[in-house]
Amino acid sequence: MLQFIIHDVLGTPAILVGLFSLIGLLLQKKAFSDVVSGTLKTIMGFVILTSGAAIIATTLATFSQLFEHSFHIQGVVPNTDAMAALAQKNYGTATAMIMVLGMLFNIVLARITPLKYIFLTGHHTLYMAAMLAVILSVGGLSLPWVVTIGALILGVMMVVSPAILQPFTRKITGTDDLALGHFGSTGYLLSALVGKAVGKGSPSIEELKVPKSLNFLRDSSVAISLTMMILFLVLVVVAGKEFVESSVSEGQNFIVFAIIQSLTFAAGVWIILAGVRMVIAEIVPAFKGIADKLVKDAKPALDCPTVFPFAPNAVIVGFLASFAAGLVSMFLCPLFGLSVIVPGLVPHFFCGATAGVYGNICGGRRGAVTGAFAQGLLISFLPAILLPLMGDLGLASTTFGDADFGVVGIVLGHIVAWFN
């Protein structure tokens, strides 16, 4: 039963957000038809968003396979999803208890402090709970202490993470009704601050002027398709026709395969944007019930693609800048005695794209590029530093990827080690 609640209900973002939407509508005493419609549309929006993310993840896995074969790269690839799955094999009970108590602490803190954020990115809550369980258990703490300390840290992170970004999120969305709930917040904050420092006077990348003959580039879907098409075509040519058609494309012509993959990626982004718009349209009115009755002035903190529709050009620029930083870091990490971190396409897309949006709102074009690049360096070095603190899990060929996992894991790991 506990596994069902943790993994199938609270760990499924669409269901978790749908439950909060349902509670909000019931607290407002909405008509039965409005409650059913609002709840289902919220869940549907998140399912659409998740489907788009799955399409992108599949395409990026293909991109990564071609990239590693073309350039013969080996090393540790950060993958937060895989790490959380590994952690739950040995620390499943602690993870589940930390997650449930952490979510309760989130609501309590939102009610009694000025940080009125309800963190609704359920899978990230689960992943952070898993990492906290590993770090504290490896540090030698007993289960009650692991759960208590872990849940407190998780609850605090669930209100602090959206809060440090809210001044910038407010500028991006044009409203104070939404927050960002994603444990990459230190990376996005860094991007915003770097963008602010270097981008004074730089126009927004969304205002990019193009000749009339290139007006089609104003459509973000077309621009993303063409950008990814260039990258895929370069990779399939370098990887070679024989390898692509025998090992990757299942016999499809390697050039056609590259074109289809790039268009599939762009379609995934479009689906994400459609899902985000649907979720926002439903969750904001529904959350009014929670804000009025349960936690006054509460704000829903949603997953990072929430900001994508507000700056689609910055999304693709941020991804490319972050990925470029990941490539540079492959050569820098060994100079500091750290493991080689191979840039994972999924964290560099979602975190890099989000960093691009935050960098752009503070520093325009220069901010989008330099901010996302700085974030890319951060999510390359932090996993390398975190790796030795993960106990036996550190021997796996992956590690936690997003910035907050690195910051919390490194600080907590050293504190626990200091007390031992």
C-alpha cells in the first residue's frame, strides 16, 4: 500500500498535480461538472507534457548514442532517474518515508512562513528523497535519524528552491501566481545572476531580427527543427552510413533518419508547450481554493518546462550553450582530479533550456548564452564532486545530474563525514 501511494500516486506528477487541483476546486465548492472537468484537464495537460518530454528523451538518447560512437567518448553520464532507481533498491523504505514526511513539512512551512510555495514536481521530490536517504545512510545514521533529518531538509528545499527564483520567474511569466518547482534552482539562479552581470543592454533573444527571406525562423518549431537537423546530419555523417543503418536506424537511410529525428525532437518540444499551456490554464484557478482555505496565498511550484512557452528561442539557445559547457568540462574535470563527466543530453536540454530562459530575462541574448553556459559548467562539475560521496552507488556509471542534488549532496555529505 505504501509503495502504491509513494510511487503510483505521489511519485506520478500528473496524479499529484491533479489531486491538488481537485482539492482546490472542492475547497471553492465548485459545481460537480467543473470539478471533474478541471481535475481531468489538469491531469491531461501533465500527461501531454510528460509525453512530449518522453519523445525528447528518446531522441536525445539516439543523439547521445551517435555522439559517443562518433567521438569515442567514455565516462560517467549523469542521469537522475537512473540514480533514484538504484538508490531505492537498498534505501526504498527510507526514501518513501522521507518523501511523505517531506511533503507534509512543505505544506506546514508554506502555512507558517512567508514562503508560500507548494512543490508539485512529484518525481523530483522522490529523487531528492532518494539522494538524501543514500547520503545519510552511508554516513552511518540510524533509520529514524535518516528519515527525520532527510524529511526536514526536503521540506525546506521544497519552499526555498522556488523562492530563490521567484523574482525572476515573476518577470518571465508576468504573474506572481506561478513558481518553478525543479531541483535545478541553483543552476537557474546562477544563470540569472550571470545574465544580469554580462547582459546589460542586450536585447531579448525573442526579439531577434531576421531578414524577410528567413521569416520562417520566427516559428520556434521550425527553428528548433533546423537546428537539430544540422546537428543530427553532422553526427550521422561522422558516425558513418554503415553504423547508423545497422545499429541505430534499423535499416532506414541514415540521412532520412537524421531528418526524422530532428523533426521528432521539435514535435516533442511543441507537445510540451501545449501541455504546459493546458496545465497553467487549469491549475492557477484551481489553486485559488488552496490559497484561500488551506495555505493563504499559496503558489503552485511546477516543473521546469512551465517557463518554456515564454521564451522558446531561449530554450534552444540555452540547451546548446549548456551542452557546449558540458563538452568543455569533459576536458577540465580530469585537470582537477575528478571523473570525466560525459554531458547527458537530458539534463543539458531541460536544465540548459530553463537556464537559457532565466539568463535571457535578466541579460537578453548575452545572458541566455553565458548564463546557460555557466549552468552547464555547474551541472558538469557538481556530479563529479558528488560521485565519491555516494557510497557503493558511486561505483555505478551514472550520478545525480541536476544542480540542487549536487549542492545538497556535497554539503550534507561533508557535514555527515565531519560528525563521524
